[in-house]
Amino acid sequence: MSIFGSKFQNDLPFKEGEYLATMLRMDWKDTKAGDPMMVVEFVTTECRRIGKVMFPQVNAFFEDEAKQACQVLLGVAEPEDFETFFKLAHQRASRSIFKLLVKNHQKPDGNITQNFLVRDGEQMFSDWLDKQIDKEELRRGLAMERA
């Protein structure tokens, strides 16, 4: 089996679902067509996979999703200018935790693309933290029994 070639369901970088992630950095780039595109680089909490969420500013859907991502990650949906955007992005790099929502979309030609969306992750983070605390308490309890 080759790592090159067409993408099949099992070859996709992420399974469809929700992941707790941390924003590493945010930036603006141009697409190949020259359209502005907001990019959010992230790392997932559990499996430590790095990826990028891209919001090309080509239609209302991506514009709305970019605003929602800014609200979740920067605390403001529409920074007043790029200086403010980059200042907030720099301040919150490696601090903004969010829920990464991965949805698969099958194109008419049969290929599957993945949509990465940014959602509020406070409850997901709280649940994850509770599990980590429970694991640590269990580990300490077992260590005390053995001692």
C-alpha cells in the first residue's frame, strides 16, 4: 500500500468526530486563486496530532466560520484590523483550547474532503480535565495500597 494516490476513507488524517485541541498560531495567507484565507494551526490534546483549519474568504459560510473561530480563539468575532488580529493571536497562541469538529463531505466525483470547524470547547475541556484528575487519583490510590 502506498501513502500516495487518491484519498479513501481510511486514509483521511482525522476520523469524523470531535477533538479537544489547542491553537498553536493563527495567520492570514492567500489561496492559489489569490483569495485571503485565515489559517488556524492546532495540536490535538489526546493524540498530539498537528493540523490546520483553513477559512478561505470565498463565500458567506467560510466568512461566518472564520468569525466564529475568532470569537472562540481570540474572544472577539471581528478584530478591528490586522494589527489587533495578530496581537490577539500572538497572546493566545498555545493557550486557546477549543473543540475541533471534523466532518466528512463526499464530493460528486466520489472523493471525500474533510471540514475542520472551530467550536467552543469549555465543556469538553472540563470533562477531559475531570477524567485526568480521576486517573491521577486512581493511580495515587493504587500506589498507596502497594506501599
